[in-house]
Amino acid sequence: MTDDPRSSKKYSKIVHETVNKKYKKRIIVNKLVTIFTIVCVIAAIVPLASILLEVIKNGVSAISFEFLTQPQGSIGSGSGGIAPAIQGTIIVVGLASLIGAPIGVLAGIYLSEFAREGIFPDLVRFFNDVLTGLPSIVIGIVGYVAIVLSIGSFSVIAGAISLSIIMIPIVVRVTEETLKIVPYSFREAGHSLGISKAKITLSIVLPSAKNGILTGIVIAVSRIAGETAPLIMTILGTSLFFTGITGPVDALPLRIWRLASQPYESAHAFGWGSALILILMILALSVGLRFLAQRNTFKVSA
Amino acid sequence: MAIEEPIEADEAMLEGAKESTSETKVQESTEKYKVRIEKVNGWYGAKRAIKDVNLNVKDKAVTAFIGPSGCGKTTLLRCLNRMHELTPGAHADGRVVVDGIDIYDKSIDPVVIRRRIGMVFQKPNPFPTMSIFDNVAAGLRLNGMKNKTILREIVEESLKNAALWEEVKNELEKPGMSLSGGQQQRLCIARALAMQPEVLLMDEPTSSLDPIGSSKIEELVRLLKDSVTIIIVTHNMQQAARVSDFTAFMYLGDLIEYGATNQIFMKPEKELTERYISGKFG
């Protein structure tokens, strides 16, 4: 009786034998792969950790109240501080974010919510991806030609615009991806209540994507806070405090580079200190925004 | 035994029968019909999902759409509040006349229609970032209502009408998503009712619920029909028999038979209907 289901027992022995024979080997392979992935994680973290340790080790000695609040003293004297650079970084990066974040988020909203199938959105996405990979020195040169030369001076605004160009493609990408993850059912519910599409996007979809989008903005801001090449071409760097958005200004990455290029030990020490300050600022931004985002979530479930 | 032939022959007879009876009905009292569906076709691109559907939905009653999967009952439902056309590439033609107004008329904005015809979906979808109160008030707030007193009153009344008030009245600030499945669905019903719709469309509202949750919703439907015209799509025939006053049976995009629920289930006129009701297919 070949239709008798019991005849499948013919295969059960050989299946069980084969499957169980490989069992021991599979356990070993499993363990090896786990160890390998852990090793890779360590390999990824070690360079980061060693950079941080090096910066802390060399930079801590330069930190003082004077360091944080005073402009640089005469070259080689080891006096003064990097206050103008700190101030400049905050201003230029802040202004760049004010320009770049809204444009990036709105473009991301367009691509995710309003774009119909067609060549235009595809072109936008393509150019966006190209922009993400553009070398920052190229953006700096363009910023120099377009803004510095037309205004007539190295300026905050030139630096801010150049940095925002680096920022926008990152924000667009993250915003679009985050919005796409929001389930369609929420938009559907909004439609069924007779709410207009713009309101649905603004009041229902965006709030639920808020955390992801904020993270994307933080990543983008952290990235531009460390960009040096565009700043060389656009803000010049000075030892003076901020004078106006059409005037030159200093910034930390620029200052680090200039200090490192000088032959004096004291300048190098200042350089390490500046690097430490820059890293701490970016860390503070990241942690601060995470904290704010978490507080908002707790408010909802309280 | 081919199924095609009986349908075509019957369709012709059905059309003929409908024309004569619907005319008399129209003469008697058009007010009795809340929604008149006239020669509605629903398309997904070039594919026609529902074909020449004619149906008159009675006011303050529960009408059920039944039929096997893919028969077009959900498509038809979504044509009634112009949600069908939100799917990319989808469109519908024909007339759907609600209280004398054809909602497919060129001058009508679909968004406005959807404020008068509410919908509840198969899987409960309360807004994730909003509290229970905000969820129910969402439709009103986002359409411009600001008066806090009125909002509070409407939210309370809607939650009561959805049989959820007693369970949540002390926890209105909790997130909508913290409720159980059945409660979430009643929350969605409250949210839809807050807009004071005249017609409530329900797309398999109990499919994702457990039996107790389902029976609570069915009870709700029976209570609500005195104030709202309800059209419910269900793949559960027994539910249709329990809950509805009128039933429409669809198959492969055609409306096969429509009549009083008692008649459809006890003495169906079409052989196809009879075969579906008795579980021979579907």
C-alpha cells in the first residue's frame, strides 16, 4: 500500500540520522561565528576607543576656565584660550542646521508622502544620493566662489550655507526612510475622518516619526560640526570673537588644524584641548537630544 | 458543473427584476434610502473589480455585504466613502447618491464626503502618539474644532456610544495603544462616531478580535443602527445573519442577490447564493 502514510516511516530514520549527524558540527560552527562577530565588534570599537583615550589623555591638561573663555594670546605664549572657536562653531553649525534641517525634512516629507511615481522624484533621490557623497572640499570651493566672492568677504553665512549643503542630503534620506516605516493604516484612519492630506502628514505621520527624524538630524549635525575643508574656504578663521554674519569667524575644526600646523608645543596642547572640547560638544548634542526625545515618549505613556 | 452559465442567465433576470421593482420603490419614498448605489464600477488600473453594482441601502438599518474572498465587497465598501481611489491606480465610476447628493459628482471634494461617511477598519488603528481622549477628538480637532467644552462632551458621548466610556473614563490620558484589541476597535468606532457621521462603514471589524470582543462589537452595531446607517462587510456569514437587516451577496465582482437578511438566508432566490450560504464554497 504505497498510499499508506505509515510508509513514510521509511524516510524518517534516514532523515533523523542525517540531521543529527551534522548537529555537533553545527554547534561548533555556531560558536565560531558568534566568536567571530564579537571579535569584529571589538575591532570596530578599539580604534574609536583609542582615539578617544588619546584625545582625553593629551587634551585634558589644556582645559581650564581661561581656555574656555579667553581668545588666544600671542602665538607661542601658551596663554589665552579658544573661546572664539567654541563660539564660532556654535554659531556656524547652529545657523547651518537652521537652514539645512527644515529643507531636508520638508524634502524628505515630499518624497515620502506627496511624490507620485514618476521621473521627477526618482531624479531628486538620485541627485540626493550623489550629493551625500560629494567631497566636502568641493562644496567648500563652491561656497567660496558663490558666496565669499559675491559678498566680498569670508563670512559666517558662507560657512553656514556650505555646511548646510552637506547636511541636507543626509536629513532627506533619513526623513524619507523613517516616514516610510510609519504604517499606512494611520494615514488611512486619517483619511477616513475627512482630514486633509497635509494635516494627516503634519499631525499624525510626522509625530510618530519624530524620534527617527531627530536622530537623523543629530547625526547630520554631528557630521558637519567636524567638517574642516569647507570652513577653510569660507570662514577664514580669526582669533577674534563673532562680529557679524557677513564677517569671518573661527571654528573648532579650523582652529585644531591651524594649531596643529604650528611648531609650538603650547599650540599643540591647545589643539588637543580643542579636539577634546569638540568631541564633548558633539557628545552633549547627541545625548541631549536623545534625552529630550525619551522624555517626550514617557510623557505619552504616563 | 460550470458556474458561469447560471450567473449570466440569472444576471439578466436580476437586472430585469430590479428595474421594475426599483422604479416602484423610488416612486414610493426615496427618503427611505440613505445610500443609492447606481451602476458603480471599481477599477484597479485596467482590472475591473466590481461590475455595474446597483443597490439601495436603507436608512437606520444594518446592511451586510457578504461573499467569498476576492468578491469585491471591500472594494464596494471603499467606493462608498471614496477611499477606493486613494489606492494608486484605482478609480471608480458610477453614482453613489447619499441624501440626494452624488458623492462622485465633479464638484464634490472627497475629503468633505469622508467627514459624513465614517469608516472602521479590520485591524484597529488608533493614532500611536495620541491619548485615548486625543484619539476620539482627532477628527474634530484636525478639522478645526477648538472649543474645549464641546470637545469634551462629544468625546464622552462618543465613548459612551461605543460602549467604552465606563472602561476608560478615568484613564483618558493614557495612550490609545495601551488598550486591548477589542477596546482599541471600540476606540476607533468612537473616533469615527465623534464626527457625527450619517453612515458608518465597517470593514470586517471583528476579524482580528477574539470571540468576546467580537460579540461586544456586534452588540454595539445593533444599538448604533438607530442613529447611524451601518454597512458592514463580513466574511462571517453567521455574523451577517445575527447582526444585519439586509444582506447583499457578491461573487467575483457582481452583486448576485440583495434583500432582507431573513429572506437571503432562509429562501435565497439564486442558486449561487444558496450554495454560498450552505457552505458549499467560499
